[in-house]
Amino acid sequence: MMETEQEKPAGRKQWMAAFSSRGHTADEVIASSGISFHLWRLYQHFWLVCLLFPLVQLVRHPTPLVQMLTGMGALAFFAGSYTWLMWRHPIERDVLGHSRVPLQLVLWMVLAALALVLSLTYGLSFLWLFIGVSAITGVLLPLRSAFIVVSLLMFFPPVLSVVLSGGISGVDWSATIALMLLVRALGVDMLGLVRLSSAVRELHTTRKALARLKVEEERQRLSRDLHDVLGQTLSVITLKSELARLLIAEDQERCAHELSEIERVARTSLRDVREAVAGYRQPRLESELEGVRQVLEAAGIEVQIDALGEALAPTVESALAWTVRESVTNVIRHSRAQHCLIRLTQQNGTVRGEVLNDGGQRERVESMTRRGLGLAGLQERVSALGGQMEAGPCTLSGKASFRVCVELPMKPAGETQNVQEERV
């Protein structure tokens, strides 16, 4: 019943491939469990030294040759079957699943019956075989079933001792009780090791999944920040470059001024990109409002800004600043607006930011055909703070318009929790 040398590499390749498909390395998971292959095989085979008791009984007591050879053959079959069943590491068994479970369960029942028959035929020394049966039980059966069966196997030695000794008085209770405890202990130990290996595998799977989510989250943050940072500044650079090209022959002084503005915007954009990559880009609402005013005026769009007079939480202020930046960027890039209204209001513990423009026809087409990365990123920022966002076409004073509205709590839940933790 032992695995051949050719079967072992194939099995190892199979389970290593199973680990690799989940993003793990087999050696890494096994090493982290604290139970190496060699330690596992040493631990689960160490009890085989107990087979010396029945072997000594067969040799020392007068036994017919055929009966002695039969007993030795049965012991060899038991040891070989036990080794085959217990050879795989618990983590390896957990990953590969239960493809051999029917055969393993049948062999387990055969070994249990063999231990019972040998004990009744040859004597009390063969009761030590129930230790191996208990260990196999802890590895093969589900948790609840294994615990019940191991608890039942624990009573086999005392019951069979009473039967074979002709009564309670003839039983060596010190040896019998020790054997009971060994049967239960090894079964429960194996059951615990299997559960531990399953927990370790789930832990590594979860850790890998969290690492992938973290990488994906950082990638999305970086793409969102770069889009928000570069969208407006590149639009400004484009507008001022076109203006400078038109002024180069007519008004060189103003052309030089526009070129210097382009240089300033480019340098600011470079700094913002570096901050976004570093992960600490947090725009200020006041500077954003002033910046979009200049951008809209440069684009020939009339702008009206109704700002708040009170201070806001940093996260809320940052989200509103991103809202203003993204909305105005879309106004410049996707609409033919002539007027733009930026309105910030506060009521009942919430703050609302609205950006409306009257260039809705072209922007309506854009919003229907493709929800841009900027709006999607803005939605993520707002949702993370427990807020709501609406973006879409509307009618204002009988004219097609486009509206972006964000509503945020004045004190986001995460920020309130942080303040409470700091006070504690």
C-alpha cells in the first residue's frame, strides 16, 4: 500500500501546482505552519514503536509458527497501511481535497476491524494498535465525527481488557488507563493538527487576497489622483497655449505672460503629481476655488462661486476640492458652457457641493456613452466618507444643463472614530 517512488514526485507536483494556482508557494505555507514534512512524518510515525509490544508477545510466548507468521504479517500490513494513509502533510491533504477519501475510509475501517480481531485472537498487547486507528481517525474524518469516534475508541482498551482478562479484577488498570489516554490523546492531537493546517492555509489565502486588494486599491488611487491632478492642469495648458499662439504676432507682451502662466501651471502640476504618487495629495478647497475661477475665466466662461464661510474637516474639504476640480475639468473639456455656478451649502450636519453649467448638450452625450474615470473616482472618494453623489443632465431656466452634486456629512464616521481613539 506504500506509494512508489514514481508516485511521490507526481503527487508533490500536483499539490505544489495547486498551491501555485492560488498564489502560494508550498514551502512557504508549510514552513509558516511550524510543522515541516520531516517533523510531521516523525511525529505521526513515532507511535509505531508501540508495535514492539505485540511483536515481543509473539516471539516470547509459545506460538505455533503459522500463527506467529500470520500475526507478524498482519502487523506489517497494519504498519504499511497506516504509513500510506498518514504520509501526506495535513496542509497538502487539505489543498488536494478528498479524491482518495472513499478508499482511505475503507482501509481505515479494515484496520479498525483488524486491530479488534488481533486483540481478541492474540491478546492484550495488540490493543496498542488502537492508537494508530485513533490517529487515522483524527486525520480522515470531519471534526465532529472524528471527535465522537475517537471518544468511542478510547473505551475499546478497557472493554476488551475486561473481556480478555475474564473480569474486572484481572485487569491491569494502570496500563489500561494509560492506553486509554494515549488512544484519545493521539487522535485529538491529529485532529488539532489537521484543523491547524486548515487555519494556516486559510490565513495565507486571506493574506494573499488582502495583498492583491491593497495593490489594486493603490493602483486605483494612483490612477484616480493622476487623472484628477492632470485633467484640469492639462486643460489649462491647452487653453493658454492656444491663446499664446494667437497672440504671438499681435501682442507679444501678453503672449509672454501666457507662456509664463503655462510654465507656472506645469511646475504646479509636476509638484501635484509627485504628491499624488507619494500618497499625500490633499487639495485645499479655497485654493481650488480660486484656481477654477482663473481657469473658467481664461476659457471665456462666466463663473459664480458661492462658498462656505466656516472651516470643514480635512477629509470633507479635500473631497469637495476634488469635486470642484473634476467638475470644472469636465466643463472645460466636454461642454460648450457659457455660465458655470459653483455652490457650497451647509445644513443639518451635512455639506453640499454643486457645480452646474449650461453647456449640457455635449456633456450629456459624454455622460451617456461613457462614465469617465474622473466621475467614477469621485464617486469612490465620496462613498468612502459616507456621502452621496449625483451627476447628470438637467434643465435650468429652460436650458439644457449639467449638474454634479455631492453631499457629505460634516464629520465623517471614520474621522469621528479617530478623534475618540485619540481622546482615549
